[in-house]
Amino acid sequence: MTKQATFRLLDNVDVAMRDGVKLKTDLWLPAADGAWPVLLQRTPYRKEAPFGSQYISALEFQAALRRGYAIAIQDTRGRYQSDGEFTPFEFEGRDGADTIEWLRGQPFCNGKIGMFGASYVGATQVLALSENPAGLKAIAPQLTTARHGETWMYRGGALELAFLLLWVIEALGADHILHRMAVMPADVQERSKAFLELLQRDPFSAFARLPIFNEAIAELAPYARDWFDPDAISGKSASVRPDRIETNETAMLVVAGWNDIFLEGSIELFEKAKSRWTRRREIPDRLIIGPWSHGNPSDWQGEEWLGYGASSIDLPEENLAFFDSVFQDRQPTSPTVRYFRSGSNSWHAAPDWPLPDTVAVPHFLDCSRATLGSAPGAKASAGYISDPSRPVPTVGGATFLPGLLLGRNSGPLDQSTIELRDDVLVFTSQPLRDDLEVTGLVTACLWVTSSAASCDWTAKLCDVNADGRSLGVVDGILRWTRAGISGDDPVEITVRLGHISRLFKKGHRLRLQIASSNFPRFDRNPQSGVASTLAKASDFAAAEQRIVSGIECPSRLMLPVITKAFPTERSLAGLRTAAELGSS
């Protein structure tokens, strides 16, 4: 008995852009004739690769085809089989809009388009949406950001050094870099080859090379020159492309990971999306935040086993159910927000984000005792010498280290080696009397002094168990400059650590680390006033850093404490809509 085909495949179809460049596109069509909604993915990572186009992107093609969707997968401009020159982010908005217009003109399309995919593939969705193309009804961006300067390349004014170099070599490099090297002059080829080999053989040595931006990088990836521009890092230059999310009615399913490098941008994207709607019941947008790191959606994150439930959400089905609801002009039946809470290792649902009834609770630093408490003590200070030539190493956090899909240095890791250093201040609370749920944005408001012309302030929140083991939970950085500040009086700064959801258990203690580097996740601040990407070792200058505490200088850790218990996934039967959750 002959099995009937379930789909038709048209590969390497030419789709012409407005400037004549042709982008190769594979079309997966249901076997039956008809006009279908189309799910589009535009990828720089090779359209034929199922790992990237299906597994990481959380879409099972066969299931989508059986559900009555057509699928289009396209190599972005200048990548693999598509024509043109690849410049990250530059053409994705208009190329996406042109592709959507072309799809809507095809007989197999009913005029409705959805987009899906993760990381840079998520960026192609956001940029296409910013063009407001007719027919784009829904997008499902995962592990990506709303902007592509801050929250992608930079954080708090510092360069996401390790990520950018590894992204160029691992994800955007490979065949394209080898092809580019083949046409280089011999001397240039030798220089580029040496740097490429170093980065692949010993990435941490490559991260430490000075100056950070060198001609080898420019030759391997010319588009990276702008990324390392000091004005871009400091925020003085325009972003890659201003988005226009607020004026668009395309529905979004945003999927984020607590340990993902793009978490802050993912949450910002959802907050922008939901701000478009004037009435709560109109909001079709959804947010799912799991414990995942970039390229690692498993139940192990860092040194924590989170239980089998950590990956229990069926993201391929969530994507299809979301597209079903939008294309059928009805509200999604899922809760507006679902999030995984570490510590209890449980999934929860809520009607909004930030979570309703969140209270910002201060934990004051006492520099005389190195403690965190409920009230500021007497005035005191604590200091250390920050030396960029011996930076505090990156241990855990939302990193890309040592590379995509490895994740061996991301997530919650033991902090004992960091906390023994003489250039890291450690503040610890008393044991908690009760369980404490912290879900939302964590910040540190610090009163500081520095002898440097410019320096970095880093802060890391840790969970210390009853045995004294300290696990990093979330960390952030702020690049600070003395410009416009005279004298040595302490000034208040705010370090944005980032968003978390964690149940700190009874008997555990809170801990806050303060330092002035986190390398190689972030580039080193020379502290001399020289731009970080241009500095040589001779430009590095040690500096005296101080934290001041007390009533007049109330340095404090701010935690978003949850006062209302939100239902777990197990209790969600018959309680699916935002309105129902809001009244629970």
C-alpha cells in the first residue's frame, strides 16, 4: 500500500527583494491544494539545517503541515544560498517585509503570515514587524531582544565581549569566514588565520588580546567594526534600527530564559507589546519564561538540577496553538504569563507582567559588618583596589561561555573562588526566617566613590544554603564615568542586575557581591579614560573603589518580593484565561 504524501517541498525558490537581490527560500506546502496561512522563518544559519530551523525554533514541520499551515524557510541576505552581502540587522526589516509581500501574492497563501524562530531569527521577526507589513498577524520570537544595541551587544554601557566574539566565529562564521579568507592578500590571510585559530583553540586567550578590536576581527567580519565603536558602546550613536512596536497590532508569543543572555531584551519586548492595548481583555500577547540559557533548554542549569518539569512546556505545541488562535481571530486560551520559579522548581501563571502585588523590598548594606539588613546602620565604608590587569573572572550568569550549546559556564555556579578575592566585597544577610519569593527586576542602589576617570560597578545576587554554599543567581554591570562630577563625595548609582524568579528558602541567606569587573563576559574598563575597545595594557590603571553605607548614604539591594501566591501549572485546569487568573 502506497503511503500518501503529506506535503510538497519546493526548494531554492527565488524571492526578489526591492533592490533586485534574490533570496533562496524553501517552501513546505500541505499536499492538498488550497490557500493556507504561512509560517515564515528567515535565518542566517542555513535553512536546510533541521536543528536550527525546527528544534531550536520550537516548530515541528510535520505537525504544522497537518494543522493546515504552509512553511517558508529563507536564507537571509548574503548567507548560504542567498545573494547579496550580509550585514547583521541592516536589511532584515525591509527584506522581511518584501518576503511577506511576496508570500501573500502566492496562490498557496491565504494572506495571513506568522513568523517564528529563536535568537537572531527572533531579531528578523522584530525587525520585519517594525516595517508594519500587511498580513503579518503573529510572531513567536524566542530568546531574543527588542533592541540590538543595549540588551544584545552591550549591557549597562559595557561590551558583551565573549558573546560577540563567539557569535562571529561560531554562528556567523564558519563557511563564510573561510570563503572570505580565501580571497584575502597573503599577509592579511595569515593574520586573520592566526587570530581565528587562537579563538577556536583557546578562546579565553583571544578574549584577553589587546586592543580588543584589532584588524583581524575587521578582516574576518567587517560589520563588527561598528559594534566595537566607543560611541556605540556608550550609547551615543543611534541603535541599529528604531522599532515601531507600539504602533503595530501583530500579536506576539515571547519566550525567554532566566539564564539567557537576552533575557532583559525579551522581557522588554513583551512589555512593549502589551503596552499597545488599551483594554486588558484585548491583549493577545503571551510571555513564557523558562529556566533556560542560550542554546541549553535542559533541566540542568549551571550546577542546579531543576527537575524534569523545567522543560515540561511543549513549546512546539505552544507555538502552533498561539498561531491557531490569532489566525482564527480569537484570544489565546493560555495564561498571559507563565514563568518557572527556581528554588521551588515549579511553573506558575499570572495575569500580567510585572507580577501584580509586587513589593520592592530594600536590604541595606552595612559596610562595617559586611551584612545585609532591614535598616541602614551607622555611616561606614568598605573599599578595594580594582586592577584591570587582574580582572574578576566570569563564573556563571547569563553568559554565552564557552560557546553555543555548551553552557558550561552559564547559570547558577559556585562562587567560593570569587568571594575569596580581595577585590570583591561580600555582604550577607541573616538566615531567612521564612521562604522568600523574588520575581521581577533586581537592582542595587549604591553610594560609591572612585579614584578612576571611568570604572565599572558589578553586582551579583547569590543564594547561600544552610551549608554555606553560595550560588550566583543574577548579576549586572554599570559603566560609570566621572564626567561632570567634581570632588570625592559619594554619588548614588543604580546597577541593574536583571530579572529573576526564585524561592529563597527558609534558613538560606541572601548575598550580594560588589566588584568592578566580570571578564570575559564583559570587556575590561581601563579606568584611565581610554576607550575600552582601543586600550592597550599600558592604558590600564588601578583605582581605589569604595562603597558607603548608612542613613545618609543608604546603599541597598532592592528585591521584588511577591506577596500574592500565583497558581502553579498543576492547578491551572479550568483556569486558563487572563481574566480568570486575575480573579483567582
